[in-house]
Amino acid sequence: MAPVGEAANAWAQAQEHFASKKPEDAQKLGSDLQAKGKANGLKMIEVAGAIIAATAHLFKVASGADFLEALRGLGATWSEAAALLAAGGAGGATGPWAKAADLAKTVAGKAGGEAAKALKEALDGAKELGLTWTEKFTPVTVADLSSCKPEDEAALKAAAEAPKKVSDARQKAAALVKATFAQLEMENPQLEDALKDSKQALATFRELNLLEGEGSALRAVSAASLGQDAFGALQAANQALKTFKEIGHVKGQAAAIHSIALAHMGKDSTDDCIFRGGEALKLSRQVGDRMRELQVLCTLAQAQLTMGGKALPLAQEALALARSLGDKLLEAQCLCLVAKASAENAAAPGNEALAIYQSLGLKEKESEAVEAMGGDPAALKVGQGLADKFRQAGDKKEEAACMYVIAKIHKENQESDQALRAGQGAHASYKAANDRKGEAKTLKLLAQIRLDKEEPGEALRAAEQACGLYRTLTFPSRESRDSEIACLKAMVDAQAAMGSVDEGMRLAMEQQRRFKGLKEKKGEGSALLMMAKLHHLRGETEDALNALVQSPALFLAVGDRKGEGEAWLQIAKIHLGKGDAQQAQRSAEECALAYRKLGDKKGRAEAAQLVADVHFALASIGMGNPQEALKAAQEAVQLYQDLGNKQQAAISLHILANANLMNRNFEDALKTAQDAETAFRALRDTVGEAGSLMLQSGAHVGNRDFEEAKRCAKESRDMFKSAGDYQGEDSIEDFMDHVEGYEKGRQNLDDFRGFSMRRADPGNAKGARRERAPRKPRQMSNISDIELIKTDSSKEGKVTLAFFDGFESRAAGGGQRPAPKAAAGGDGDMKGIGFTPEKEQVLYSVRWVQASAKSAPAKKVGGRREFAKEEDKRLVSTAQLGAPKDNWGGAYAKSERLEAVSGKRGV
């Protein structure tokens, strides 16, 4: 990697002089740089020059050339060279870095005269700049420069207890900072104790007016708050940055900016995390802090993974840096990142990481390597092999960890039966190992698997058990609280799936009150979302909206962009369904902003679809923006294609074609509609294919190719009919009337601006039969029971036929005509925007509809709470009723267009 900054460039030139055995040239370079920095008030440049000059003096001391050769072999930066000189030896460590530290100690001890003076000046400047500082506020060691080897649990507990044995205020505060990080690194992090210790250290350093200690303690407060209060973590990190800037502590500044990035990730602001992470990365490279640079690269890669971005280059860069530092544990961690970021061949880096963990004896990390390569088919085989190994060794905890990962992979692959078996195995092993945290997360996963398998009763039991375990954890964290909320959601969904909507509502309301009492805003907002969903199931639209409008502010207060985006999305859909396009537009824009801040590609894509739909709806009142609709539709297509979601990508192409019609880009509309047709055909989605043909028909109408438009329309109608989508069939018949009107000049083709669309109900299964929407009759008899009397020549008297209770009389295709412009939606039937067909004479027809009051009770079908009306077995007789108008004539043959007893459509 090319050096970043003037200091790094000068150090690289000095290394070339040392390699050529020209220490005088290096010394002059350093002295000139030091003078330049002092003259311009650039402390970093001044100190870098002093370090270069000091190492040039040391080159002439015995073993000095060996020291500089060791630095070159390590690829050490100018700040790492200063830290090695300040470390005072290897301190019992081994390896290349330890050897370089021992050489630094030897050379520094032998330096005298000008060399000793230059070295002291360089190290004083390095300390002032913070180059010898560590985030734990301990003296710098070799491990701080090149290793992340964790301490064992006993050492961590000892560090946590150490402050109790210290009486000196400054030393105790420093010990409290170290204790904070030790408590955070424990197997079960002690968040509350860590936060308490960090705040105590902060108070002491402020009393002593030690700004470096104050900044260090603020970073510790930020780290301890991260798992519980992301806003608190952000506030502490910003204050730490301000403190470090005040004293010119550049290494602390880089660490504080990194903490700010982590806090933004903690509150789901991924784009802010990436922005601040970029700043931290740049400063880390300028100061030559490679360990911080590696940590920032890992944070950026994780952020990109969260938002579905390009994480692989960052992960590979981090891997190269870890290898240059020579730390195997760091290398394994970066290999796991590479595996997660790899769209293909995740097994290779995953297996490499697994081999490193096994060589280091870190069996607790092995399941992480399997999880990292979860997208690769080889992951299941590797995971099962590890689980068998741990089972034979009697290690229940590690066996459970592997089985849990296997269950997650099966679930992601939609293999519910295999996921269930693996999850049950993981649960049994965690229970045998008495690991309550592992047991809780496995029960949560089992609840989600049971819901996928449509086993709500079992899902409810698993979620209740998991919820109880999460509430009894000794040290609750943001992660455990989020898991509790997920379990609650599973419980409500299970109740709804069993038909116990009232019980689900009672549970959601109870938890909403509980979270409100605990001042847990995210939980309260999530409960309101659940209540809104249940209201929607009941058909209580206004109540659902009232619950939803309370939730965005709650999510915003805790920085939960995902919850905020979901709330605005549902609000926009309700407004859109009510025909309030302007309110829907505001909500859709808020939704898009929240998902953009989060960096969630899936959320952004759904919001983009919604924005396009809103503009289609606004077109019906003359306010739609065709360009914005087109832009949003293009964004949705791109995002879904990047995500590899073929179904939604096809729907987005559908929307994009309609947006092109709205902009009168008929050629683009035709091509996009054809692409959508191809995509739906590959998915075997007949309804989507039919809708795409309808869009093609619209494009042909725009191009005045009416014959081709009719052909596409008829083909679309036939496909809707074969799919059982009666609403789509009705829509295409309406559109065919318009096509004829355009062709004959009865309607103005300039008014044609595409279609408004019916968005499919996400709750319906794919391929579900789409029934015709009920139509309001034009006329309804006030007589409850109708008798039709006719003469019969074969018998004396009369024959009386009694028909169903409630006689509906209307013209074929009855009901009121749609408004000239309609609301927008997604992938089903479509009605034209901006036109009204002329009325045409149609046959008069009648239907006999069984009234609900006297209808037979509905019977349950298939045990899935699906109900069907009892089929009418009574005789239906047809008769000539005469024409409704004099000029229609009076004789009509028997028609098959009347509704049959089977419920087929009548015209």
C-alpha cells in the first residue's frame, strides 16, 4: 500500500537511504522535515522528522543497522518505530516483533552524545503526540502493536478486581480503565460493572485534570455503553475526540473517531458509520497506527455487509494487513470476513480460518469459521464434521454451537425440516451444558423455524421459553433485549396464525405497557408495530394507523433506523390504500430516508418501489412526478438485482415499465415490459407474465400499433383467466375497451399515462387464486323473497319458482365505473390512468345471491382457517325475460353467460 501523508512518505524515503547505507542522507531528511513541521506548526510532521533523525543517529550505534533491518522486515511505520523504542524490550514475548523490541532496547542503551539527545527529543515528541498511548491506558507493549491475542478468563477477572487493591488515585483510575475493557472481553460481558468502572475513572481523571486519562476514560465509557445505549456511546466518543484534539493527541483522535463509527453502527446508522470510519482510516494511516487501521477496516467491512455493499475489497485489505503484522489470530478473523463477503467460494477462506483456529487451540472459535462460510454448500458438511468431533469428545457446548450454526444455514436455505432437527439438537446440547444464553438463542431460532413450518402452537411455546430465559440473564444487553423483542414478535405472530387475534392483541398491548414502564422505547415501538399488524388483520385500518403513527418517534429516539423505516413503510401503504396519495408521499419519503441512513439495500429497494407507486397514485390527481417515479423504479430494479432477489426484481421491472409509460417513453417501456415477462416466465409466475403483457399492450398503444396492442391484451386476458385471477381478467377487458376507443378516435391518446396497479397482498401465498373483487350493484330490490311466475302449457295453472333471498339486478359488468384516475400499486391488475371509456350497450342479466343471514354456516377447509361457502344444490332455471329497452329486440337464445351454480363468473 502506498504511504499516506507527508510523514509516511518521508519515512519511506528514509528507509531507502538506510537500505543504501546512507544514514547521513536520512538524517538530513529528518532534520529538514522536523524544521518544516516546527515552522508551520505541524506537530505530526515535526515529530516524524525527529524520529527519522534519531533512527539515523542510531544506525551508527552498534546493532543499530540490525535494528533498522528488523524494522524494514516488519514493514514498521515511523510511529511503530517510536513505540518499539519506548517499549523497553520484548517483555517476555516472542517472534519478530519481540526481537525488534529487544534490539531497540539494546540500541537505545548504547546511544550516547548526539544520538542520545536526538532519541530523547524524538520520544518526548512521540509521547506528546500520543504514539506510545494504548486504549487501556497501560504502557505500550509489543502486543499492542501487532497482536490481538485474548487473555484467558482468569486474567480478565484478575484485571477486573485489580482496582480494589490500588490506593493511588491516578493508578486506580488507570486500573479502572483496564478493568472496563477486561469486563467487556469476558465470556459473559459485565456491561453494568464496566460502565460503572469507566465512569468512576472519568470522574477521577477530571479531578486530577489529566486530559489524556480523561479522553481514555471517555472512550471506555463509549465502549461500555455501546451494548446498551448507542446514543450514550456516541456522546462519550464525541467528547473523547474533543478532549484528544485539545491536547493534539493524534493516536487518541483516530481511536475516538473509530468509536464514533462504532456508535453509529450501534444505532443502525450505517452510512454515518462508513463516513466516520473513512475518517478514522485516513488518520490511522497518516499516523502509522496499523492495528487501529486493521480494526477500522474490519468495522467498515462489517458495515458494508450489513447494508449489502461491497465488503470484499475491505476484507481483503484487512487480511493483507493482518498478514503483514504476522498475527495468526488476526489473520483468521479477517479470513472469516472474507468468507462472509465472498459471493462465491466462501469455503476456501473459511477452511483456512478454521485450520488457524485449530492450530491455536481455540475450539470456541471453530463454529465462527463454519458460520462465516454459511453460503457455501461445503459449510454444512464441515459443520457436521465438527459437531461429530465435539460429540465424541463430550464437549456439549461446542457441539451445540456447531449444531446451532447448521440450523441457521438450513433455515436460510429454507430447509425447515433439517433446520428443525439441527436446532433441537443444539437446544438439547446447550441445556446439557447449562448454557442459558445459548439455550435462549436456540429457542428463538426454533420459534422462527416453527413459524416457517406453519406450526404456530410449537412456535408459541418455544418463543415463550426463550423470552423467559432472556429476562433472567444476569447482565442484560442491547442484544438480549432485541432478542426478547424478536421472541415477543414470534409469540404474537403465532397467536395470529392460530386465529387468536384477540389473544395476540392482549399480549402486544401488555408488552407495550411494560416496555413503556421500563422506558424501553425500541420495545414499545416494536409492540405498536405488532398491534398495527393485528388491527390490519381485523380490518381495523384506522386503529392500525393510530398505532403506527406513534412508533416512528420512539424508534428515532433510540436511533433504530430499521424500525423507523418499517413503521413509515406501513403508514405509507395504509395512506395509499385509502387513496390519500399526498400523505402516502410524505410517509414514503421518510421511509426512504430511514432506510438510506441505515444502509439497508432491501429496505431501500422496497421504499423505492413505494415511492414509484405513490407517484402513480398522485398522477390521478394531477400531481405525480413522472421523472421521480422513473428514478425510484430504476433504483428498485438495480437494488433487487444486486441483492439477487429475482421475484422482486421482476416486479420492479414491471413498475419501471409503467414509469416509462408515465413518461411516454414507449420504446423503453416495451423493452422493460418484455424483460419483465421473461423474468416472470423464468419464475413460473403466470400472473406476473400476464401483467407484463398488459404493459406491452400499453406500450403498443402509445406507439399507435393497435393490432399488436390487441394481440398482447388478448394473450394477457387468457393468461389471467388460466391463473384464476379474475380481477386481472376484468382489468384487461376494461383496457381493451379503451384500446378500441383510442383506435377509433373517441378518446385522446395523449391522455394515456400508463396504469395504476394493484399491489399483491404479501400475506398471500405465491400463486394463490385471486378472486374478483365484489362489485356494488346498481339496483337492489327492496323485496326480500322474489317469486318468478311463468305459464306452463303442459299443465294447468301456473308454476312458481322461488329463488334465493336477496335479488340483485344489474347490467353485465355492473357496479360503478372506476374513477377516471386510480391509485397505484404493484404487480396485479391495472387500470388506466387518465381515461374514461364511453358507455356501450350490453346485455341485461340477473344474479341470484344467497343472503348472508340465511346462508348455510361456513365450513372449515383443510384445517388452515380457510372458509368456503356451501355450494348451492338447488335448480337454476333460465328464462326469456324480454329486453329492457324497446330498441333491443325481444328474442334471445339461451345464454351460457349467466352465473352457474358452481360460482363461475357471469357476464
